[in-house]
Amino acid sequence: MPRAIVTVTNDLSTDNRVHRTCTVLRELGYEVLLVGRMLPGSAPLERPYGTKRMGLLFRRGAFFYAEYNIRLFLLLLLSRSSLIVANDLDTLLASFLASRIRGRQLVYDSHEYFTEVPELVERPGVRSVWLAIERWIFPNLERVITVNDSIAKAYSERYGKVPVVVRNIPMPRDLGSLRSRAELELPSDRFILIMQGSGINVQRGAEEAVLAMKDLPNCLLLLVGGGDAWPVVERMVKENALQDRVRMLPRMPYERMMQFTRNADLGLSLDKDTNLNYRYSLPNKLFDYFRASIPVLVTDLPEVAGIVRQYDAGIVLQRPDPSLIGRAVHELQADPAKAATLRRNATFAAAALDGRREVETLRAVFEGLV
């Protein structure tokens, strides 16, 4: 049986895109090992394939990336495999070197426009290191996957290679019976907004969503997940005495998270147009909101707003300003007919945006390996 090693830098708990990749590889006859890292509080894993979480001395910064890539390189060098699947630039260096030395097939899956994330754009010295790695390796890659047409076009213009697009559209999946708001300890008389995701980071609109709650006394904002903005948001909630209007919930299994989403009235995706990565983003949560049959409130970015307008399944804001967020919510609450129409359209969008098509594209990439 051929063996595939799939590499990530997260703790393997919540990455549905990578889980889909591993599942497709198993269906194609590969023995799969998914490699990531162990974090304090990492949830136990139950996967139909092998997993390995590496315990590391460093958890962030240059020392983390150096330690992780050295450990990953040694693991890949010493392990049996015929295929390596590197997810994002922070696993690519070790994966590329090991694939060249051992003569292994390599597929690179870029989940975002990595060198244009705000954490790097605001640190040009660090960004230059990642750009140097990308500029050295990318032109030598034979198979590249990415998440949407905008990022594929950007890579094509930069390196002359056109990646295959596999969007983060979830597969149809039984979410179980819907639990009531009472069972989830949610108020029955509030209009509930939700923003979810493991990457609720700076410049993704969480802070503005919290400030908008100052003018929305009959609403509740659920923030589910985590990210760089989490401590900032926690402080803002306390400083503005919004504990009764904002509830922050930690990362949780997908099915449980979707219970909260299905009980919400409006899903938020409020990335700012401050860097190319966010401008071209197409986050998983957009499709999760549609699967939950709730309309969305999004910022006017090409990929996200394009889908929302195509299906008329939500409201598009020019920017994530607290006053604009509050006004949009007030208008939706005052127009039940419009809210019902957007909800129906969201349900239709979920049916039309079928993750099985994305899986067939992904399957074709792996079937095309020699």
C-alpha cells in the first residue's frame, strides 16, 4: 500500500480541509499519516487514519518554525512514504527538501496567500524570509492547489504557474438533530449573531462586531473559536460592559459548533481589505453559515461578496464599521419578510455549493500522480 504523509502546523483538531484531503487519499488506497503539533489543551483525536502530534519546545515565532521544520524534515526523511502533501508555506520547506532527497511526490496546498497575511505585511524583515523560501521553491513545484480563483490568479501572475482551485466547501454531512436554544443555554428572545472560526485574528472584524453590540441591546453576539484577536476582544467586552451581549466560546468539535450556528439568525464574515490575503479570502465559515440556513453579513471583498450577491443570501457592507453593522442588523430585524427570503436563499446556496464537486477536483489531482 502506498503511504502519504500530510503536514500541517496546527494541532489537527479543527482543520476540515486537511481532513478532507486525508479522506480522499485513503479512498484512493493510500495509508495516511497526518503530522502536526501538540498544544496544551489539544482535544483527543479520533481519525480513520494515522496521526502524529509533535511536542515542541517553542509555540510561536521564528524558533517555533525552525524547530518544527527541522523535526518535520527528519521525520519525513526517515519515514516510509511515496507522497508528501504540504499544507501552507510554513510546512513547505521541510516537505520540499525531504521530497527531493528521498525522491517522493510532493503536492502543495496553499490555504491562503501566505506572504500577504497582515502578520507578515507589518513585519517586512520576517516577510522577506518567507518570500525567499516561496520564490525558491514555488517555481519548482509540479502540483499546487489553492482555495479560490483570486489567489490562484495572484500566484499565476507572480510565478507563472496556475494552481488547481479546490474551495473550502464542506461535504454534505449529517449534523444530527437540532438542539434547542434552551439546551444550549441561549436566550430565546434575542436576535443572535455568530462569528466562528479558529482564525479570528486581527483585522477580521471581530472588534468592530463587539463594538456594534453597544447599540444592539436585544441581540447576542456569539464568538466561537479563537485566534490572535481573542485577548483583545475579551478586554473590549469587559471595558464596554458587554458581557450580557457578547458570549465567547472556545474551539469545539464541528458538529457541536454547528448546533450554535444553526440556532443563530445571522452569520458574520467581516474581513478588512487591508492586505491581499484577506482581500482574496474565502473562509470556511461562509459555507457553514449557508449549511446552517442562516443569512450572512459580509464585507465587500471579491470572493465572499461575489458568492453572497450571486445567491442573494445576505448583506454586503462596504467596510466593517460598528455603525454600519448595527444599522444592517436593525434593518434586518425590522423586515421579517426580507430576513425570511435571505434565509431561504442561504439554504439554496448550501445546496448549490456542493462540496462533492471540490472533492472530485482534489481526487483528480492525486489520481494524476505518476
